[in-house]
Amino acid sequence: MRFQARVEVHLRDGIADPEGATIERALPALGFDGVAHVRAGRSFSFEVDAADEGAARVKATELADRLLANPVIEQSTLELQALGS
Amino acid sequence: MAVTVGVVVFPGTNCEYDVVQAIDGLGGQGQLLWHGDVGLSRVDAVVLPGGFAHGDYLRPGALARFSPIMDAVTEFARAGGPVVGICNGFQVLTEAGLLPGALQKNGRLRFLCQPTPLQVTSTASVLTGLATVGDELMIPINHFSGSYVCDEQTRHELTEGNRVVLRYLDNPNGSVDDIAGIANEAGNVVGLMPHPERASSALLGSEDGLILLRSLLAAALPVAAV
């Protein structure tokens, strides 16, 4: 089976996020009020072949932890969706 | 016999010749090593120089860590061989797990390229063995992701283990505890953001990097003698 994977990588809570902070500081000047806690991150999408969703999840999680995110400072979330054959 | 220092070249590395020239100037022998090689040739020390290995895609050092030569570098480091990562090389060493922590984007999101005052805070490493604690050195930095971060436990271990080898006197990038360079537990693997090879001649504005490179050559000697 083939699955569509989407991995989002963000800095861990407590790790300074200068990009998020800079975006947040720029918002009032653009007229956006009432926006707080901006965090910048990255999104990756890829397709995985695996026997079932569990196996696809294991593979995609390992890929995210070993390469896409640096677990020392980042955390990742994974979404999987089965693709029609 | 001259001490041979292997200088690893990844696609996008750009400080390899500066390092080789500085090493050669001190009587050592710099030898370029290609990242795609699976083994190290006979070298007494390894330097991972600055630049943008693999274009710094994903994160600095994230892809370089998977270059074929890194297995041999890791083995060399585990056997006690001197390994020094300068700037991008420091980022590679943290990504490869040879040094703890990570290098984050600079605090104010500025690319910093400037002479930077440093203080030697430990001599228990292959890069600072000939220096004296308290020595002040003026050495350039040149980076966008040089802000050192680590968890509390690592910070404690680095401090208690006397493993912070260099600190910024005027923290330019937001590094935890003003950390500019650290060593592993054994002191044979060192990473630092400043570029000692760019402070290797009065013509370059400073010779303060020489004490660090001399220390590396001195540390590599016992291995060469075996």
C-alpha cells in the first residue's frame, strides 16, 4: 500500500525561535492585532510504500527522527493518509 | 615526520585550503579528504572545516552526517583520535552525535562575520592543550547558525566536566553560557564556531588562532609516534 505522509517540524517548547519572534513582532505594524505565540516550522510531504498503516508510520517516524528533525531542538508530528491504488 | 591532518571536503565546504595552509605553516601536513571516501587514509588528526556542506540543506550538518567518510571519522574519534570541527564542521559533529547539543540560528537572525573576542576556559582538549585558561583570543566568526543550545543536563555536564573550551567575551549570537567551543568527555573531539585558520597570520589581522592549531598538532603527535 502507498501512503501520503506529511511531517511538520517545529522547535521544541522552550527553545528560542527567532523566526517566530520576528514574525510576531512584525504583525502589529501590518495591522494584525491579537495574534500571539507565533512559532515557525517546516513541512515535508512524501509517499511511503508499506504493508499497512502501522508499518508506514514506523518508517515515516524513523525518517522524521533521524533526518527531518534534530530531536535535540526540534519535535515533529506525522499525518498519514492512504492513497488509492 | 610531519603530523598529517586530514581535512574533510564535503560538497560546499569552502575553508579547506585555509586550514591546510595554516597547518602547513606550522610544520604539519594538511591533506584533503573527500567526503565520499569510505575510510580515512593514514592521518594523525581530522579537521572538519567550515563552509556549507551539502548546501546546508535541511539544517547545517544534517546531510553531511550521512556522508560515507563520517563512519571512519566516528571510528577515529571513538579510538581517541583528535577531531576538530570548525564552524560548519562543529554543526556536522553535533548532528552526527559526536558532540552534544545543537547550533541554532543566531539570536537576532543576522549572519555574523567579524573578529570576535574569546576566552580560553579549559585546556583539557586537543585544541586548547597549549593555551592557558584565561587567555584572550581575537578570532573571526562567520556564521548564521552559531547559537549553541543544549538541555540542562548537558549544560551541567559540560560545565562540571570542564568541557567548555572557549567562551565569547561579548556573546554575539545568543549561545547558552557564552559557549563558543566544546569538547567531548575525553577531550579529543572539539567543535567551535570561530575560525582559528583565519587568525593564523598578522597579515590577516590576528595570529591568535595559531595557539589552537599548534595544540592540535601537539595532541596528534603521540598518535603519529605509535
